[in-house]
Amino acid sequence: MKYHTEKFSIITNQLIFSLIITALCLILLMSIIDVVWNYNTELETLNNNLNNIPLAYVDIITHSLWIFDDKQLENSVQSINNLAGVFYVSISTSEGKVISSGNKIEGEFESFEYDLNYFYVDKDINLGKLLVYYQLPGFRRIILDNLIQIIIRVGFIVALILVVVFILVNYFIARPISNLAMLIEGRSDYSPIEYSRKRIFKKYDEIDFLVAAFNRTFKKIRDEILEKEENEIKLINSVKEKNILISEVHHRVKNNLQIILSLLNLQKNETDSIEDALNASINRIRAMSEVHEQLYNSSDLTNISMYSYLNSFIGNISEFSTTTTIKMVPGNNDIQVPLDTAIPLGLIINELILNSLKYAFPDGGGIVEVEILENSKKYSRIRVLDNGIGIKSEDELRHSSKLGFHIIESLINQIEGEIEISSDIGLSVIISLPL
């Protein structure tokens, strides 16, 4: 919806229409009240005048008749005729003489008579009759006589009030809301609204509360948009990462199968029994499989936690040793290595454990420990230690014809690592990986 700057806003136009309807209703209502008030006023005045005639005029008229004062009679008749509501007055004497004032009119009218008696020598002498014609006030006549004045008077008052109301409502409500609507329309980035305006009181009013409500809503929208964008970035990165992994998985499977094939070819040249050869091959394949198992259960598809990997792998390989204890030394040290390093490293540790199981304990028993050491300045380190018979020198192990150590040296070169051998107590082999 587009908001256009107009002379008056939609609210103002609706307000004008409503005020016009209200003004007409008020004019009609106040006009009716004015007419009723005028009617009651005229009726009250007429009743007062009629009630005042016997008190103010009858005695004067009777006395004027007694002394034959025609001038006074004419003045009295004229005075009564001038009273509001009276339109004709006549005095009929006992001698047949009539003195009157006014004109008889057609239509509805009322009249009353007064006997004109003069008290003389202990008796009332009838001198004639006073006849008064009057007309009750009517709504139609009041409306016709005063309609224009009523409309002008009432209309002016109502118009003045409504104009003031219109100006105040337009200034304090309609215009601020219209300006706020245009301001909100320009907030395509849902940034906070700063709406300053003139006000009588410094306290916040409903417009300020409305602005605050919009700002809270905009903040929620911005947060949702930001969260959505972050999620989209995560999804894009995840898809890219998975695509890379999928493209690499074929290469890695091929390499793993090649490693297995090479190990089997080397193993067949050994003089070990078939059972030992199969167990060695199973352990080597399990070492490789465990890497993929750890990767599958991890949220990070690029790196492997060596502590978690070794802990799980040692638990599996322990099943093949009934007399020797193989354990992971607990600690807070851990190494995160990429998949291409984890598989050779796992095979190296597997060969070192198998070597200890085969040669370190000729009388049975013993302990083999695997521990992740603290990092040095340039290397991450893992130690495989047994408490067996050890070796006479490092050359004895390095120049051995045994398959296990040849595999270890080949894999150490593959990961560009180093190996440190000592035999103070049993055999200790430390594998160093460049950071």
C-alpha cells in the first residue's frame, strides 16, 4: 500500500465527514430545544398576561364606565390588546355601546368574558362585559418566525466548536499518524524510527507508544532476518562442505582400499599363523573404520577428536587381549586432526599396541597405555607406553624385519611426523605431529 502526501489524510477526511454529520444533528437538536423553549416562554407570558387582566384593568374599566370616561376606556382596551397573545378586545356596555381594539382572525383561538360590575349602595350594578380574544402559541408559527435566527445562532455555535475540535484532532492525531505512516513506509531496512514533533506536554503520549511498538516489531523482524541469513550461510557452508566430502569420499575409499590391499600383501609374506595374520588385519581395518565412525557421529565433518577416537578404538582392541590390559590415560588434552591424518595415525597406534602385545610380555600380563601429551611449541604428541621387557636399543626396533615397524615408519613419513623411542621402563614411543 502506498501512502501519498495529500492536503488532508484519510483520517482527516473521515473526521470532516463525521463532524459535518454531527454538526447537522446538533443543529437539529438544538433548534428543537430552542423552539420548545420559545413555546414554553410564550405560553408562560400569555398565562401571566391573562391572569393579570382582572387585577390590573377590570377596576379601571368599571370606574371609567361609571363616570362615562370614554377616553380612559379606549386606552384600557388598547393596553389589553397590546398584551402578547391577545389579538382582539371589546367592551359592551349595558346600553349597547361597543368599544373595541384589534382585529378578529380566522383559525383557532380562545376567548373569555368578564362581567363589569360596579358596587354602589350595597349592591353590584352591571355596567357591561369585557371580551378578550387570544391565541395559544404554536410550534409552526414559532418555527416560521424564528427559523432563520435559530439556524444562524445554533449553526454558528456548533460550527465554532466543531472547527476547534477538527483543528485539534487533525493537529494532534490525524497528521502525526499520517506522517508516521509515511515514515514507516520508508523503513525498508526495518531500522528504528525517530519521530520528533511538537507537543504540549513533555510526557510520552499514545503516538510515542505507537512508535515504540513499531520499533519493537522492527527489532524482532531484524533479528529474524539476521537469524535467517545466518542459517542460510550455515546451510550454504554445510552444503559446500558435504559436497567436498562427497567428492573426496570416493578418493578416500580408494586410498583406504589401497592401504588395506598393501597391508594384506605385506602380511602374506610374514611367518605368523593364519589366526594372527587375520587378527592383525582385522585390527588394522577396525582402526580405519573407527575413524569413519567418529566422523559420522561428529558435527564437524573435517576434523577428528583423537581422544574420543582412541578411547573408542582401545575399547574395541581390548577384546582381543585376555591377559594384557590396554587403557587410555584420562586427561584434558585432545588433538583435532583432519581425516587424512587420522587414518594413518590410527594405524600407527594400532601397530604399536599390537607390537607390545606380541613382544613385550612373553610371560603374559602387563599394561599398555595410550596418552595424549601436552603440545610442545611445534608438535602435538601421543605416547604409547608398555611395562614389558623393553628393547636393548632403538636400532633393535628400527632395523627389525618385523612388518609392524615398517608400516609405522611408512605412515610416519606420510603424515610428516616424528617418532621418539625410549626403553627406560618397558617401551615408550612418542609420536609427534606438526601443528
